[in-house]
Amino acid sequence: MLTFGPDGRHDARFCDRAVAEPVLVHLARSQVESGKSIIAYMLHDADQLTFHCKRKISSPAQSPAPAPPEAQDDLRSKKALMSRIYDRNGQKALLAAFREAPQPPFGTQELCLIELLSRRLNLALDCAARIGEARQQAGQMRLMLQSGSHLSLLIDSTRRIVTSCGTTLDELGLNDLVEVRAGRLNILAKELEEKLDPLLDRLTPGLLFGSGRSAKRETDLSRPQELVLITQSGTPCRIVMTVTGQEGQEGASHVLIRIHLPRNLPEEIGTALQAIYGLSKSEARLAFFLVVSGSLTDTLDSLSVTRNTAKTHLRRIYEKTGTRSQLELAQVIFRLASLYP
């Protein structure tokens, strides 16, 4: 059984390359009436799960010239039955049964056995493919859930979004940096494009990456590529991009993009300030809103308190927390916030 990947190459999953090579060479040299090689005809034109006799589909007028004695093709004289037994998502499988020329043709019992084998192999390959797809999807979701970001995107070499997890780009306010068009990621920020483009160039499913690439494109794919950008609203945004592979593949297959934004302070901070530093409920509330807004004026508007009351609370907050400025108070609160996931 010979299996082929989406690139049309024999992948040696079930038949060793040394064993498969003479068969592939022979079928590539032999042609059908249309001029196509037998291997191309069987993989692309022949009906699936239908057996073809090599001798009947071969074109005598276009048969390969005799090879020299030292490279004699001993498969030319063998009887062969061939069938494309699997074809799904670019993955194909060809089952070939050979018999020495002096032996009689395949009998009815043998034909029934080969047909039964081909159908069983078709089911097995289909089950294996579906299991592989399920594992791939589970792995993708695991990457998404473990990323710890506001938004995670998994894209392929064409920038098609394979899967995503988290808040949408619209809700994050990142439309000035990236956007989605027809299911594909469109990069608007030049700095981000310069980081992402070399990674996408390296994605070659099922093959080892790195061959035939420009020296200017050399990138250490073992390290995440990251940068920090500022949105039009003034919000800092950290973007981390990592090349990932699929189980069972030798090369890279996707780029995982994780988008991080400043996290909101947890509401438990107020309770923690009261318990640790002895702040009253009003003082803890003022401290929380002051750090969130960064402005005393905005805090007064949000809490509907007078400036004098706020100054009195703020003086007590500084005394109880051992701080002397809004910056030091913010550092205390953010250290507390790190205790809450």
C-alpha cells in the first residue's frame, strides 16, 4: 500500500521507501492511452475502490524502452492489480498486488479477498484520519486555552484563521492594527507585518522547512516573536507569535498569535486593602478607582464625592499603606492584583 500526501509525494507511512521506489519508478515510466503515467492515472483519474489490471490500461505504443541489463525493470513482466483505495483532504492511498508472470492470473477468490482488503483499508485510513483531525483540534484548543491572552488566533500559511479563542478584535479595539477579511487575517500595522511575514514563509506542511530560503529571512523559530504596539486609543498591546507544528508532521504548520492587553484590576482588591492595610470601605473604594482611572478628577466624578473628602481619604490611605504618592499606591495595588489570576 502506497500513501501520498497533499503534495503528491509518497510519504512512506506504510511502505518503506526502498521497497516503494522501484514500484513508483515503474508506474511513472509506464503510460496509459492518454499519455499520462499509470501512477498519475491511478491517483487522479481512476475510480476509487475499483481495481485495474496494469496490462489492460497500459499503452503498448507508449511503453518504456527496455532498460539496460544492469538496471532491468523486473516489474514489467509481472501481473498487477491496482486500486485507489483512499482519497480525502489531499491524502491518497494506492493498493497494488503483483504476481510473477509464469503464475496464473488472479482467481475469483483472490479478487474477492483483495476487494475486501481494500474496503477494510479504506475504513481504517478514514478512521485514522478522523482521529488525527480530532487530536489536532484538541491540540489547537489546548494551545488556545493555555495561552493566557485576551485573544488567541491560530493561522495557516495563507493567513486563514483555523481557530480562535477569546474576545473579538472589535471588542478589544484593535481594528487599527489587525482585521479579519473573509476568514483571513489582514495586518494593518507595518511593525507586526515585518514580524509575522518571515514566520509565514517558513510554514510548509509535511516538509522540513528551511530549504531554499533567503538568508535575509533567517529567523530563530524556537523563540516566540513579540512586540508591543500602542493602539489609536492609547492602549498598549503585547503580541506574541509562535510557530507550531501538528502531531505526526516534521515541519511547521501554523502560527499561534496571542494578543495581550492590560488586565482589569480584580474587584477583590478592595477587600484585600481593607484586610491587609485596615482601610475603610470608602477608602478602599477611592484607592481602587484612583488607580484604575489614573485621575483624581475622574475618580471624584465616578464616586460622586467632594474634593475635600477625597483628599482626607487619600491622606489616610497613604498613611495606612505606607505610600507617599499615587505611583507608590498603584505599585502596592498591582502587587496585590498579581495574587489574583
